[in-house]
Amino acid sequence: MASRPVVVLAGGVGAARFLRGLVRAVPPDDIVVIGNTGDDMWWHGLYIAPDLDTVTYWLAGVADEARGWGIRGDTFTAQAALATLTDASWFQLGDRDLATHLYRTGRLTSSAPLHTVTAELAEQLGVRSRILPMCDEPVETRLKTDAGDLHFQEYFVRERYRPRVREIYWTGLDAARPAPGVAEALSASRAVLIAPSNPSISIGPILRVPGMRELVAAVRDRTVAISPVIAGRAVKGPTVELLRAEGIRPDALGVAEVYRDVARGFVLDSADASLAPAIAALGYRIAVRPTMLDDGEAAREVARAALDILQQPAAA
């Protein structure tokens, strides 16, 4: 880890798309990623860590970027065979992806902590940045919906986020603590970036780990958040629906209000420029830029804008 790293709080695809730009603006060795594990689950005896794997695959250059998840060019022979054996085959695992889960599960059941296994997988894939889980302890993001009480993956993948969400809650948080290395990275950081991930179910679980919000708040003056909402719409997924479920205004201003106690800088899309004065009034230093992360160069510009905010005079 660099002596003064750039730390990123990260969810899944939105964070991965952002990180492919950040590594063009900052040396990859200087980056520490703190990843959401609230989406993790056991699936047919295997421990699956979707957000950690998505970030790892994108930084390794092997991700299926068009699909957004999994490994580019993967095959699904095992998945097809599983579908003949059980109706519980809605969560798709490619064959090469399956190897990741087999390795992780074997190491975890041999008493290796999640942060160690995550580092091993990243190293084996040639990732130069450090990837940390938010915690080693199991935490589940769950939703009370019109279709029942669901694990996030059931809601997102199986139900395709169609049921109305009445409440989001988490299990396991009471026993959780920031993973080893998290506090040190945040304290030593020269910048902390909150990726344009879903504030409710990607960044929210990270900040809910006991002690985590205080760690980030302690470095608030060097923390910048990037809005995942453009003109009141999410690029992908149920961000707007889940913000509404939590009673949060589903636009860039609402996101800024969520992060007000942990961030001083905020990047919003040009389409939301009219919200800039209200966001600045919350005490933020702001940047207004096109934030669609369509390619690595566009993502680099967003990352650069976030880092440049820290050079602005402090907001009143």
C-alpha cells in the first residue's frame, strides 16, 4: 500500500466502471478499495462475493464489461448441468467464475479470513491495487418487499427488482468490525472517494459497519462522493427505487444529503447543474461534469474531477 493511498468505497459495477478510470489518473499501486460485502451469499455450498469479484475482475482486465458481471468469454457448462438438477439455478455462475468461488470457499472453510482470501485472489489475477472487504464477518443486506423478505440477490437477480420495497435492513452488523487494514488506509489516505454506487445497498452497508462511519468522517475534509444518479435516473439498477424506499430524495441532492457528514466534495452530472447551488449550500466543494462512465477515458475524467475538488478552497 502506498504511504498515502487513494481509498475508494466501492459497490459493484458502478464502482468498477469508475475504478477503470481512476487507475488512469492514479498509479494502481496507490489505490485501496474497500468493497461492499452485504451482497455476499452462500449458493449451493459456495461463498459468493459479487461486489468484491466484480471490482477484482474489472481491475484485472478480465471482466465481461458488456454484461457487467462475470468473466469475459466464460462458458456455462456447470450452470447448465446444475439447471437439470435443481430449480434453484437463477443465480448465474460461469465456469471460470466458479473456480473463484471454489477457491474462496475452500480457504474460508480452512479458517482463512475474508480479507486474506480477497488479497490472494487479487494477486493471482495480477491486480496491483489493494482490495479489502468492508469486514470479515458475514453481513446480509435484506429487503422487506411485496414478494416477501428477500436477500438482496433474490430481489435483484431472481425478482429483477420488480417488487416494491418497504424496508431495507441488515443482519450481522452487530458483530462486524472494519476489516484489518481499513482503518489504517483511511487514516493514511490522501483522498477518499465514494464511488458512484448505490448509496442504499452498496455504500450504505460499508458505512453501517460499526466504527466505519466515524473512520470516514474523521477524514471528511479529503473525501469526495460521486453521484450515481443523473437527472433523477440511475444508469443501471434500482438506485432510485431504493432511495425512495429509505425516504431519500432520489436525485443528486438527495445523495449529497446522505453523505453530508462524511464528505466535503461532491461530483454531479452536467444534467443536474441546477442542483449545484443547493448542494454547495450543504457545505460541499463541487464539480459539475458529464459522469456517464461509458469508457475508460470518460471514467478517468470523472476521477480526475473528484481528485481536483480537493485542491479547491474549503467550502464555507
